[in-house]
Amino acid sequence: MKRLLERHGWDMALAALLALLLLATRLIQPNFGASGIEALARAALPFAFAAAGMAVVVIAGGIDLSIASMMAVAGVTAARLMQGASAGEAGLVLVLVLLIGVAMGTINGLLIVLTRLPDIVVTLGMLFVWEGTALLILNAPGGAAAPWLRALVTGPALPALTPMIPKALVLLVVCLAAIWIPLRRSRLGLSLYAIGSDATAAFRSGVAIGRTRIAAYALAGLFAALGGLSLTASVGIGEPIPGPYLLASVAAVVLGGVALTGGRGGLLGPILAVFILRVIRLDLTLLAIDPNVTAILEGTIMAVVVMLGGLLLMRRRQA
Amino acid sequence: MTPTTQDRPSITLRTGRFLRDWPVVTLIILLLALVGLLELMRPGIVNERWIGNTVRIAIPLAMLAACQTMTMLTGSIDLSAGAVATISAFVVATQTPLLGPHAAIAIALLPAVLLGLLNGIGVGLFRVHPLIMTLATGLIGIGCLQVYQRGVIATGSVIPPLLEWLGTGRTAGLPHALLVFIPFAALLLWAERRSGFGRLLYAIGANEQAARLSGVRVWQVHLALYALSGLVAGLAGLLYVGFIKAPSLSLAMPLLLPSVAAAVIGGTSIFGGRGSFAGTIVGALILRVLETLLQLLRMPEGVRGILFGLIIILVTAIHVRLTGRD
């Protein structure tokens, strides 16, 4: 039990906070129920995938500023190709978009490894590149999502049993578990943490640093593609201008207990953090508070939580 | 004793060494090459008027990039600079009808310094990662600005004539903004090389632990650095609003990422300890010339974005190789 607390203390605190916030939402809006949760999960889906992609790269000791632009590329590709396509063709498009995501991530990773420039510089440049690519694919919001893709993220998962579990949440959990759990236990997963915590030590223990870094960025690309697809699925059209996912994903990763210096954290924390930030936003809207105050509060929460984390770290070092 | 030709190192080696000692020269050569390319593509475009315009557009960018240069020297970054510049610009435009231009300018710089101090407290005292801290203060600042906008929606906005004169005016082809920028750049270049504060920035960036052990109070330097960075961002916002002449809630936000790019192209290492504002100025000019070039090619917006991004990576990579730094 103690070990579990030590290992997952932060995640548990986040889960408790989320539960409290949901309770608060119920108190503010007594008829907040299944449809509220469904809307919340659907809105959080692209943010969650963005945060997952960012988390993988940050764990491996990098940062990907191009994540929102890659999501835009994936979203518009899907919307453009799915317009007027049959259900089967749309399935092929889905696979293609996921492959494109992996390819974009691999290009990011390759450029970082080959140029030996800092991650921040390369992905800053690629932010403009992917943004431009998205504009070339679709120069104004348009296209369409396949009906079955739309159905995949809307509505409850088990309408016969309980309406409280939305499909979007199930989809998120299934996708993340299918990718992350086998990875975490594999050699590659270990290498990701190794190069994130100490690249030199990892190199000396025989980890192929370059290849692992490329894999980390490819994974981020895959998650970005999932995020872009879920965005297109929930709005029904493709949007070439990247959304606010870059800042939101960095915020969620930090709140979620992934150290920006790399090597520490997991995917659960950032996902919980995404939901916490979404619920706070929802609560403030329900309380009829000026939506602009929400931005101030989000910034403050981000800064205060990280400051507290810093203080705790200092205490521990002194002790 | 005069050395014979055989004793001299080969010309390529000497050039390489020269470029390593003077990284700015490489950048100036690149800038001139780009301008030459522009002249080749559209003969006659490079005239006094065009140069004046390019310099005028590059100045607010170079000032924002100064924030990035200063903070990057210590190994951090200031992502709140775009928000801070926007806030100063908006406040000055809305306060001018109420208080008159001079008081409005003074008041507009206040939130800039305050947000900077907040960054400094977070980074210096609480050891928050600068990326997160400046991101958060940027969010907070823009949120506050939006609330503030509600309160002043009735007053309307007036750009102080002084700022408009600085932003758009020119005498004999030279933009008036240079009146602010040249002393600013001179002061910064002097400060980063000659003043104790400037040396401390390099020292902290090169090895913070060593600086701390040699008696530097690192948190005080961070506090001063971020307050200064906020002030400079505020000034950049004031110049920019005089140039654009229409304040908005996202005025200088599109300048943020290019300001990071200008500093990076200018040879400032994002890990700290290396770089100079001189390179950043040339970097900002290169970015602006590049934009004209891409516009001139009449490419769709998407292609321009792609080329812009690739060129940032390419130029930085070449610069790092040529000067032998990483």
C-alpha cells in the first residue's frame, strides 16, 4: 500500500481532485448527468491525445512544439478524404491518417537526430511546416467525417447498462491502453525513460539513443493523428488552423507529474490533468463566471501547482 | 620576422576560424545573399524605401527577440513576451483618452514589469521551469487583459501621436523607430559584454552551479532579468502599436514564435551561455527579408509556412556547423 502511494501518489491526488470537481459540478448544476459527462469526454478527447503525445516526448527528454499542427494535418486529411467516401473507404482513410501521423513524427525525430539541433528549435520550425501542410490540404474549414466515425465518439458506450460511460471515454482508454501498456513493458518503453533521465548513462548501457528518440517522436505523431481524427469526428469537419492544443498539452503534462527534464511520469497523470482542466472550465461556465477569468485561473493553477511541486522537491532535497 | 606563405594555415581553415570568432559575419553574409536574391528576382525592388520599410518592420521583432536572447543566455526562455507586448500596447491605446499620452505610456509599462517580476519570482525563487512559468504568466496576462477590456470598452482607443511618429514616421528614408532602437541596442550590446549583470547572465547560462558556488545570488539575477525582459517586451509592444495603429487583444502574439526563431537563427544557444544580441538583430532582419522573398514568389500561404519552417531549421543547422557550436 505504501509503495503504491509512493509510486502513484500524484496520480491518486489528481484522481481525488477530479472526483471532487465532478461532485462540485453536480452541486452547481443538479441536473448534470449522463449528457454532461458525454459532452465533457467528447470535448476532452483531442486534448487528451495531445497530452499523451506530448507526455511521451517529454518523458524521453524532448519537447514537441509541433503537436497541434500535426493534429491539424491529420484532421484535415481525414476530413478531405472521407468526404463522399463509403464506410469501407473511410476505414482505409483512418489507417492512412494514422500512418501519416507516424510519418510526421518520424520526420520530426529524424531531423532532430540528424541536425543535432535542440528539440525546441527543430519542432518550432516543424510547427510552421505542418501548419503550412494542413493549409495546403484544405485551405478553409471543410470536408466531412464518416458517419460511423462520428458515431464512434458520440453517445453512451453501454446504453442498456448505464448511460454514464460515454463512448469517447471508452475510446480514449482503449487507444491509450492498447498503445501504452505493451510499450511501457517493452524494451523500447524502458529505453524512453532511460534516455529521458540520463542520455549519457543510457548510451553507455547500450541504448540506441537516436533510434529511441525517433520512436518517441513517432509515437507523439501517432497520438497527434488520433487527436486530429477525434477532433474531426466530433466536429464533423476538418479545421486547418491548429487549435489551442500545444499550450494545453504542455500544461496537462506538467500538472500530470511528468518532469520537463525527462525520465519521470506516465500517461495517466496527464490524462487526469486534461479532465481536471476541462471540468474547471465547465464549472466556471456553469457558474456564469466571465470566460476570460477562466484563462486567468488556468494560468494561475498551472503556475501555483508547479511552484508547490518545486517547493516539495526542495524540501525533500534538504531533508 | 615575416611568416612565409607555407607557414600560414590554408585559406579555408583561416576562413573557418574567422567565422568562428565572428559568427555575426556569417549571418550578415547570409542576409546580403538573401537581399541579392531578392534583387535578382525583382530588379529595382531593393531601394532606399524598401530598406527603410524592412528595418521598420524588423525593429519590434528584434526587440521582442531581445527578451528571448537575454533569457536564453541563462538557458531559459520568455514565452510571455508576446502577451506582455500585447498588454502594453492595448493599455496605452485605451488609457491615452483618459490620462493623456505620457501618463498612459508610463502606466502601460507597469503591467509589463509586474508580469516580468512574476516570472522572475517563479523561476528564481520557486525554481519553476521557465517554459511553464512564462507560459502561465502569458495566459494570466491575456486573461486579465480581456477582463480589463470589458471595463474600458466605452473609452475607445487613441494611439499617442508620439508612438505613431516613432512607429510610422521617417526622415530622409530612415524610420524614426531607430531613435529608440539604436540606443537600446547599443546599451544592450554594451551591457551583455561589459557590465557585471551581462557577465552574470553568461555565467549562469554556462554553469549555474558554478555561478552559485562562486557567490552569485542566482535568484536575484533571475528577478532582474525577467523584470528587464518584461520591460523590453512592453517597449516593443508600444513601438508595434504605433506601427500597426490598431490595438487588439492578440496584437503581438503572432510575433512570439518568430522572436524565438530570430534569436535562434542569430546564434543564441537555447541551452544558455552562448550568443549575442548582435546576431539576433541580423536574425530578425533575415526573417523579415525571407518573408518578403516568400511573398514575392506568390506562393500559397501553406507553401510559405512550410518554407519558413524549413529555412529556420536549415539556417540554424548551417550556422551551428560553420561556427562549430552546438
